[in-house]
Amino acid sequence: MDISRRKFFKVTAAAGGVAACAVAKPALAREAKEPDPNEYGMLNDSARCIGCKACQVACKKENKLPTESSLEDSLYDSPRNTSEHTYTLIKLFKDDKRGVSSFVKRQCMHCVDPACQSACIVGALKKQPDGSVKYDAQMCMGCRYCMVACPFNIPQFEWKKAIPVITKCTLCSESRLAKNKPTACSEACPAGAIVFGRRGDLLKIARSRIEASPELYVDHIYGEKEVGGTNVFYLSKKEVAFASLGLPDFDYRPVSGLTESIQHRIFQYFIPPIAVYTVLGGIMYYNQRRKNQAAQAQGGEEHE
Amino acid sequence: MSRPAAPLRQKFFTFNVAVLLFFIGAGVVFAYFRFFHGFASITNLSPGFPWGIWISFDVACGVALAAGGFTTAAIVEIFGQGRYHPLLRPATLTAFIGYFLVALAVCFDLGKYYNIWHALVFWNGTSVLFEVAWCVMMYLTVLAIENLPAVVEQYKGNVQLPGSLGLLDRPTNWFLGRADQVLRRTMAFFVIAGVVLSFGHQSSLGTLMLIAPYKLHELWYTPLSPLLFLTSAVSVGIPMVIFEATLATKFFGRKPETELLSGIAEYIPSFLGTYLLLRIGDLAYRGVLAKAFDGSLQGYSFLVELSLFAMPYFLLKRPRIRANGTFLFLCACSVILAVVLNRFNVFLIGVNPGNGYNYFPSVGEIAITLAFVAFGVLLYKIGVNYLPILEEQAPDHEPA
Ligand code: SF4
Ligand code: SF4
């Protein structure tokens, strides 16, 4: 019985077409990822940022990105949003009524459990041991599911190119971290608003900043837990909520939790697809036999 | 009573074909810009809306509306309702055309379309899209096989290759004969595989957007989404068959098959009922029904979607309505529109990526989508004209 069952399994799996889904099994059974304190990351301190955009310029130089102008004379690099040419951007938040304002740096958060990695159809986005989430343009097929998945709308697409790829902040992984250099933006910051370092150390620095001036900061390190944790953290001024800086109140669970558990349940050990196949096969067999018997009883005039 | 299927063999180049060719031509022009000057030249896609109507209509609706193939196959072949056999071949053909167009549309939407085969080699099991891609690919293969008997039947025993290739007539004939036998013996296997594969990707399409809990509106963001996608796809299967059959009747000057269609329509209310029960139960359980009445665009869109699902449910329960060809057609249209609107809601209308992004399809996107639809209709016409798809009818009002 065992042999025939296994044979059935093989045939159904191979030709019935659920074989591919086998890989879903081990990948989905994983536990929630624990943040690694030794990975690299950055701390962006909105309270210290003076809005000089030196980091933005440094990023463009490092990654050889063209300028983008939203002004008529197109002399200055003045992007309004992160884009395929702008991996990081300083944005101004202003509340005239309360007379408060704050700058915030937008960039890839290099999530601990990245939604983009979970979503990518071919695995072109991958968390690296150094902490960065790396993108492989060679593998990518441009489906843009990563853009749908990223809760921070970070991955960008080269809309103007005939053969477009995804672009986003690399944490300078290959160009600088590999050479023991900090990220270009953190090096350029004159105000100490971008600290580069290991995740564990960054958390300590952030906490000590809050403790040293509790009247200045919101008592929360954004990114410590949000969406399962990120490697890029934020501090904000007391009177400016993170949400108004484009850092919404996200849950502490990774956004890919639901899709992964659904996929996992459906394809666990092939059981559901095979069960459906078997049941349908049984019904079909039963109905055909009944039809044949009826036909024989009638004198076999049916041709099937 | 039951007659064999036969090619229609009508005049091919009619006015309608010219109209179809016009739409296809317009699409080709825009496609040129898409492929050589980038998405920005003709689409309204943006970082906040990386997926537009090519995904929500061409792919998501395309797959759902091709559900006539597997539902009819299941009813006729698996559940043994042989009397609906005449509907099977056209349904299988349209399903194949539908999926073929879905695959083509995906190629238009992919940035690096020539990397499409990467899904075969680089596996990422956590990706819902990966599973969708595999199931769609395999189901397209299965559909091709399911359509083979019609091709084999047409050419078996009368292959006449031109010129010196004529030498190959006999081997080809022999081969087709063998193929016929093999297909007859193995078809059951493919029919069931087709249904299982359909279950797989119809539901997974509903899982796709669940990766974006902060972007998709609560009315559609539910863990039940895969099941809702599956049940709504099953519900739209027969309505699509009715829709196509009715139009084919009109445009090919055939006798209406109302009796057959109203027979099979009897199943629709139970499918729709299941769907509605799950849908409303889910909304009530999650306590978000009130959102439908908050006066937002999403709320209204949901209400329209729900009524389009609910009306045919109540109407089609009545035998009198089912027996009337026009009502039947209208009810079928309602279900189809409901499913189309539902897919739009999940992939576009219910999506708010934040940052003030919004989206409305551009002329170019719409033109390319229309071109796909026109191409599909044209392929169907070619199919039924030259292959034995539709059942032969007594030639009383149309001398052959
Ligand atoms: S912020 Fe977005 S792109 Fe960056 S790692 Fe997280 S999910 Fe990926
Ligand atoms: S666009 Fe590229 S990187 Fe993004 S999900 Fe698709 S294949 Fe992966």
C-alpha cells in the first residue's frame, strides 16, 4: 500500500502541478526573525537635522544619480519625492498653527523581516549579513510586487526606461561597508543627525539621547519594533508625531505574516491540493461508472 | 439529440472583424511606446500605484472571467452532468484564450519581460506571486491539452499538406490517430488537474494584496480573501458561459441555446449564495460593515459591488427568470460586472498607499487593454470558425 500511495503522490505532484509549491513549505515554516544587534544600520535624528541636504547630495554622488529638478530653470537638484534617481530625501514637515517644523530623511528602512523580500517572485531582494537589503537587477523581472508590498513605498521603478529595473537605497553595502567605510550620507551630515553603526549600538545611542533630553524627544525609537523591526531608526521632536513624518503607527508584526501563513497552510506537505485531487477523482470515477452501467443496461448505445 | 461539434466556416472578414483589427492596431501603437520609450510615456503608473489596470483588469479579471473553463469542466466531466457537454468545448476554448491573453498582458506589464522564465528557476516560496505564476503557467498548459481533441478531430484522417510535404500526410495522420487515442485515455487526469490548479491560483490571487495591510481598505483586507476570490470565480464561471453563448448566438446567427443555458444557470444561486454568505459573514464578524456607509468612494464602490452580486442571486432562484433568455443574459452580466468591480476594488479602488498618491488609467493603458479584449474576441472567432467547437445546428434558416 505504501508503494502505491507514494507512486500516486509522485504522479499527482509532478503532473497535477503542485510540485512547485513544495518550496513554499520550508520557507514558510520559519519563526519570526529576531533582529541581529551586530548588523549595520543608521539612526536618523529628526530633532538634530538642520535640513541642509548634504546627505542627499552625498547619496547622489556615491550612487552616480542624476539631478532631478522640480523648478523651472532646472538648475538645482530639487526632487519632491524619493524616486528612481533619489534614494534618500530630506522632507520638511511644518505645522503653521502650532508653529512647529521638523525635517525627516526618507530612505529604505532595511527591515529585519523585509516585506519586499517575502514578496519578490524570484528572490531578487535579500537581507544581507551586514544588515542591508540588497537588490539584484539581474534576477529581477520587473513585476513591481515589491513596491506593492513595502509598507514605506521605498522601491522605485525606472518608469522612463525601455528596460526598467528597481532602484533603492543600498546602505552603501558594496560600495562602502565592504571597505569598512560608513554610509555616504552619515559621513556627510554636519549636525550629527545621521549616526551609522551596529543595530545594537544605535539603539543604545538613541535611548541615551532620549534620556539626556526627555523634554526634546518623543519617548519612542521608531523602527525598534515596527513591522518586525528595521535597521534604520528614527527619533522625533516631542511635538511632532512620527506619523506626520511619514512614519505611520505600524504594528510590531511583519506585514508578510498573513500571506506567508496562508500560503503555508494551503501548501503544507501538498495535503490540501492532493486531497482536492483525490476527492474530485473519486467523484469523477463514481459518476463515470454509473454512466457506463446505465449505458450497458440500455444496450450500450452510448459511445463513451 | 446531441449533435457533433463542427467548424462554423462562415465568411471571416466582416465589418466586426475590421472593428476588432482597429482596436488591436491602436493597441500596437501604444505598445510601441511602452516597449521602446518606457512606462512613463503612456501610463499613469506611479511609485504609489505600481500596478494599474493591466494587473487589475487584464490579469486579475482575466483569470477570474476565464473560470468558465474549469467550472464547466467540473460540472460536465467530474460531476457527470453530460447534458451540458455542448457548452464544454466553447468554454474550454475561451478559457485557453483568456489565459493566453493573461500571459501576454503580464509580458506587457513586466519591466524585464525577457526574464519571465526566472520564475521557473529562481524560487521564492514565500512569494504569493510565485505560486500564482506557477499555477497559471501549468494551467495554461493543461488548457492547451484540453483543447487538443478539437484540433486533432478536425485534422485526423484528412491531413493534406501542400506540395512535396504530401509525403508526410500518412505519418501525420497516423500520429494524429495515436494522439487521439492517448488524449481520450488521459483526459480525465488533465481535467482534474485543471480544476485543482484553478483552485490554487484563483484563491492565491486573493492572497496577493494581503501583503499590504496598510494600503488595502478594510472592506477588502480580510484573511478570507483567498476563499472569497475562489468562490467568486466559481460563481462567475457559468455566467461567463451564458454571456459568451448568448453573444455567439447573436453574432454568428445561430439558434439560441436558452434551454441548455437556463438549465446550467440553476447552479448559479447556490454558488452566489455561498459567496455572499462568506462575504457578509466575514464583514460582520470583523465588524467593518459600517464602513460601507461612510460615504467614501470605497464605501459606494463596495455597495455597488455587493448589489451586483446579490441581485442575480435572488433573480436566478426563480425558474421563470432563468427560462427567459434576456433576463438570463442580464443576470449573467450582473455577476460578471460584480466580479470585475470586486477585482478593481481590491487592486485599485480600495488601495491607498499614502503620501497622496492616486491613479486613474491613462488613454494608453486603456487602449492596450481594449486591444487585448479585441484580440481575444478575434481568436475566439478564428477558433469557432475553423475548429469543431460549437455544436452543429440543423441548417433551417441558413443554407450551408
Ligand atoms: S523599507 Fe521597504 S524596501 Fe526597504 S527593506 Fe523594508 S520593505 Fe524592503
Ligand atoms: S520588481 Fe523585481 S525585485 Fe521587485 S518583486 Fe518583482 S522581481 Fe522582485
